[in-house]
Amino acid sequence: MRALLQSTYFVFIFAVMLNGAAFADVNSVEATIDRNPVMVDEAIRLTITADGSADRDAFDSSPLLKDFVVGRTSVSSQTSIVNFDTKRTTVWTTTLFPRKEGSFTIPSLSIEGKTTKPIQVKVIPVQEQSNVSRDYFVTTDIDLKEAYLNQQLLYTVKLYLSSNIERGSLQAPDMQNAEITQLGEDKQYTDIVNGRRYQIIERQFAVVPQASGEFTLRGPIFTGEVMAANTNQRFGFFNRTQQVNRVGPDITVNIKPIPQGIDYPWLPSEMVRVDEEWPQGDSFVAGEPVTRIVTLTALGVVEEQLPDIPEFYPPNFKLYPDQDNTTTVEKDQSLISQRQTSLAIIPTEPGNFVLPEITIPWFNTLTQKTEYATIPARSITVAAASGKDGNNGSAPGPLANSESADDTPMLVNTPVNQERSDDVGEENRDNARETRTEEDTTFLLLTLAIVSALLVVTALGWFLAFRKLKRVTHGGHIPSHGKHNGKGVSVLGHTDEKAQFQRVMSLIKANDTRALTPALQQWLKTLTGDNAQLSQFASINSLMSELYAARFAKNNADKNAQSMQIKPVFEKLSTEIKRLRSEWHKKHTGDSNRLSDLYPAS
């Protein structure tokens, strides 16, 4: 029983001692560094030890930022008890990177009311110990220390390693107001420097400044772990690792602003070009879409710097642009950016047209002059749409119109008849010089023959006209001719108009937008009696524009979605065509009734 009470007493005393130690104040704080002096590309390990209980977040590194770059900070705590004497310590370890040579002071640091003594640090340049072979170091280089705004700079980092490392990381360089992109993969090779063999890891970056002025390109920081030499260890797998920190030298660059007199979107580069692609070739037909792809390529810039590609087209073209595609790739130690535009072009009328040139100005950083990337102007010919009657697509001429087909014999035969009449007259005049009697006889007989023939032809013509008008009045049939009634309205046949109308409606039912435009033009020609164009019919032209817009919409990659958007437009177009045809029939039927009143049936 006594032994149990004694054990409980000792445990209680031990707990009270631990509890009292946990709430003890910090007695003292000490700061130490691992090296002094230090080279400008090396790191300083700063250790702060607090004697007593301290909060793990009590260390504030902000006073160090004036002269150093502060790396990652680690913290550890330790508690020991010797003869009932409890000792507790808290240790903070951080890495400091000096950015330039000189003498610097690590200021006093406060931990819960206790402060450390300041430490003087001397930072020496690397050249002072160039005769000493170094195990690890970093070098930096840049191709241009003076450049224009948005001009690409090629930045190269090399990490020299005299032995293998267990693990390591190399941060990217840093520069204010700049876009920094790694180019390609790391290169690894070996080289001999100052008589010592090194494994070299090379990494390249593209630096694109976004503001003008003088800037400092901060060197990257290398942090790694290497095997620590320990002769007291018998077995290699018990060897410990030690941390190695190196920083690349800083580089100062001067970024010049945009030169005066530049009145175009700023595009500095060594090479800019613009290309076009016509998948369908140079064949154009009115109403049929053609896709034109224009690609802008620039060297040494990012895709956000590429300007828009200008688009200028004659008013006889409908344009349906797709969304631009931009991309940036890396090739041959440089950035290559592209902007690609895809445009569906629909010529609305046949004829000869000129597509204006596409010109994009840019600033050549090699010659420091403005240059132009150009696609020359292109002359194109748009053929008329081929219809159901087999038209070959050429522009209609005076003799090619279907409505003037009945007039062709008259135009061809009239000069021949006149020539024959002249020959007869010449022969009569020759006979008159030989003998007056034969002239009188011949003239009399010829006159009687001509008069008789004219009377027969006239009587036959009136007879045929009477029968034809009688059929029109009673049968309601109007022959299909291309004659005009003097009021601008063509009197065409119902049969031809009905066939053209049925073809249009069948194409609408089949959702065939490609063949619909020429079919509509053929049907409208039967109504107006001339070479009508869709642009002359505002309602139909508007619906056709809406139809093409739905067909070439940016979000219509899905055919089902495209069909759902096109179907309502087809329905409205069908209604409008039927309305227009109904109005034409009413007007045409009114003209037929008036003819019936003038020529009543007997």
C-alpha cells in the first residue's frame, strides 16, 4: 500500500513539473548563421533557438525582406527532463538568399518579448573565388538586354552539378510586368569547367515584357538534397543528406516603349505572314456557300497579341463568320502564335467581283521598320445558279432567256427575207433595161402574187387568233410564252409556273438549302418574266438570309440541333411563297376575266 502511494506521489509531482514547464516563459533567444562571408549566389541558413516554451508561430520573417529573399521556414520543438529539471526549446530554421554583394545586417528578431542580437553578413561576388572549384552553382543568360514592349526575350538557365543529387527543384525566374513561359523540355549533358566535370541541366524561358521601363529579372532558385560525407558511418545506406541552395544571378533589362508614329495594333516580331485557303477552289455559283480560311502567323509573340484579321467584301456577298481559333506553340527556342478565321461566303448575284487585299501591318524587330503581311486582291467570277431547265450556270443573255425563245425565229429570219426581196427587185430592174414589156408583165404578175399571199396569210392569222382567244376564254388555259402585256407583268403559262412552284416546295420539304436558291430564282422568273433576283423580294430575301444564318451558325456542329433551328425558317418561307403565289394568281385571274368580257363566246 505504501509503495502504491509513493508511486502516485511521484507521478503527481512529475505531472506538476511538466505542466509548470509548459506554461513557462521564454528565457532567451539566440540567432546563428551557417556561413559568413557568403557568395552572392549562395544561401544563408539562419537558425533561431528559443529557450523555454514558445508558440510555433512566434517567428516573424518580415524584417528580413529588406535585404534578403526569405525561403521556406521549418520549426521544431524539443523537451528534455534531467533530474526532474525540464528543458523546452523551439527552433526555427529558414533560408536567406542575398541578391547582391556588400555588407548587410540581419536585424534583431523578437520571440515573445525576447530579442536576438543583430548579425553582420558579408556577401562577396562569385569572381573572388573563381579559382576554387565549386560543387553546385547556377548561371543565367539572356539574348537581349534591350528590347521593345511585347518583344520576346530568350532566357537560359544552367544548373551545374558535380555529383548526383537525391532530389531537387529549380524555380522559374521572376520579373515584374512580364509573361514568362518555359520553352520545351530540359536538356541534360556534361561539360568540363575549370578542370572539373559537371552534369549540366539547361532550361530555357520565353520572357514577354508587358510594360516599358527598366526591370530586374530575378534569377531562379535551386533547392536540392545531396549525400553528406560522413566517415564515421560504416554502412552507406545510413548516410544522411544535406540541403543545397543556389540562386541564379539577376539580370537587368531595358524595355523600350512603342515607337512614335505607330498607328496600328502593336505587333513586334521577326516574322509575320498571312495565308488563305479555299477548300472548294476558285469556283463560285450564286447562292452556294464557299468557305474561306485565313491564318495569321507571328513569331515571338503570345496569341493574345495577335490583331483581328480584317474582312472586307463586296455588298453582293453574305458573310457567316465562325469563331476565331488562336494557339501558341514552342518551336526552335521561340514562341509561334496563330490566329485562324473561318468564313462562309455566299455570293447572291452572278457577275465579276474583286475581293480586296488583306493587309496586316507589323513591326520588324530586326530592321526596326514597319512591314506588311498581305494577301493580294483576288478577281472572281460568280456564275448564275443552274436551274431545272438545264441552264449551264452562265449569265443569261438576250437570246438565252426562256421567255424570248418564241421570238428567236423572227430575229433570225427577218434579215434573210429582206435579202431575198432585194434580189428579186434587182432582177426586175435588169429585165426592165432589156425590155419594158417584160417588166410590166413581170411586175403585174408579181404584184398579184404578193397581194394574194398577203390576203391568205392575213385571213389565216385572224382565223388562228380567233380560235386561240376562244380557247382562252372557255378553257382557262394561257399559253406559255415570254410576252409582256405592257404593264411589267409577264403572261406566262400555268404549267411552267406550277412545275417550278412544285419543285420549290419539294426542296423546302427536303430541307435542301443548297438547291433552293436557284430553284427560287427560276420560279420568280416565271412570275415576273425577267431575270429576277432574290434581292428584289424583300420578304423572301430576308427569310433566305435567316435560313443561311441558321445553317452556318457557330453552335450548329450538331446536325440535330441545326435541323431544329432550320425547320421553323423553312415553314415561314413556305408560307411566304404561298402568299406571294396567291397574290399573283388573283392578279392574273382578274386580267383573264376582263379578256372574257371583251370576247364573249358565240
